Amino acid sequence: MNKLIKFTIPFKAFAAMIFSGLIILYMVSVFIYTVVTGGELDYSIPFILVLQGIGLSVLISLLWSLFFSNVIIKKWRFFIRHILFELSMLVLVAVSILTFLAIPANLTKLWLIAVGAVSLFIIILFGICEMYYKKTGKRYTEILKAYKESLE
């Protein structure tokens, strides 16, 4: 039971954060789209897009939990996890594009822009994290070398 709780609580919280972010990105993209095209701003969110957001949030959170929690995969390097997560996100975005275009909705393009923005944000975030880990690793290696030299 304890393992189930350790997995579900972060999973649920992360899915809620992703859903909130997707809805915010959707609303911002609707605003930008109406400003650029000169159309009339519609403040409502279609129900089908809410369902799509819930589905994407759960799937992205599941992928995140699979690759970045130590509950399922314990000894993989961060870089390998990162690459596999990005590849699975690309597959998820491709499948969502095919699925969402089959579901009739007026603003599906905007939803896909929002999903693409989230994917791009995650890729940039992981790139920054990887640079930070490399820099920190080099710093620790230098400190370790200095310590070993001081012992000799």
C-alpha cells in the first residue's frame, strides 16, 4: 500500500499541474490567435478540449513517473531517461495530433500549439538540467581530485 501511495500522490499532483498549464497555455494561445487574426475572442473552453487536456495530463504524468521516479526504473542515467522521455513525448504528440484532428473541435490547432509549447518547454528544461548536472559533476570531480592530491 505504501508503494502505491508513493506512486499515486506525485502522479496526481503532476497531472494536475500539467492540466492547469495546458489550460493556461490554451487560453493564452486563443488570445494571441484572435489578436493576430482579428477575430472575436471566445472566452469559453469547449468540453472536448477539457477531456483532451485530462487525457494528455494523465499520459504525460504517467510517462514522467515512469522515466523520472525511482519507483519503477531505479538505475538508469538521467541522460538516457531524458532521451527516452523526449522520444515518448514525440510519439504522444504525434498520436494526439492524429486523435485530436479526428475529433471535431473548432480550435484544435490552438490545442496542438499548447501541447507543442509544453513539449518544447520540457525539452528546454531538460537541456538546462543536463548542463547544470555536467557543470556540477565537473566541479565535484575537481574537488575530489584536489582532496586525493592533498592525501598523497
